[in-house]
Amino acid sequence: MVSWKKIRVGAALVAATLTTAAVMAVAPVHHVARPAGPTSEPVKLTPPLMPAEAGKPLPKTVLA
């Protein structure tokens, strides 16, 4: 015999699947951006910002 808990879990899975399918059917399709052509300008990457204390040693912490 199937327990009520398994019936509820199965019903929840079916409901979630149907909800997901409905949302995906209604949601607009987002197109992937076209790859950059050879004539487009190259992207300039900036170096990562360093904190002001980059060269200083870390303070020693005392663990109690």
C-alpha cells in the first residue's frame, strides 16, 4: 500500500513540473548576444584594484 506521504510528495513533484513547464512556455525567449565581429573594438581590461595596504604585512591576531 502506498502511504499518504508518498502520494503528497508525488503530487508536489507533478505540480512543480507543471508549474515550471507553464512558466517556461509563457516566458519570452531571450536570444543570446551575437559574438563580436572582427570590426568591433577590443575590450580593454583594467588591472584589479589593489587595497591601500597591499605592501604592508598582515596584523598578527591573537586567538584566545
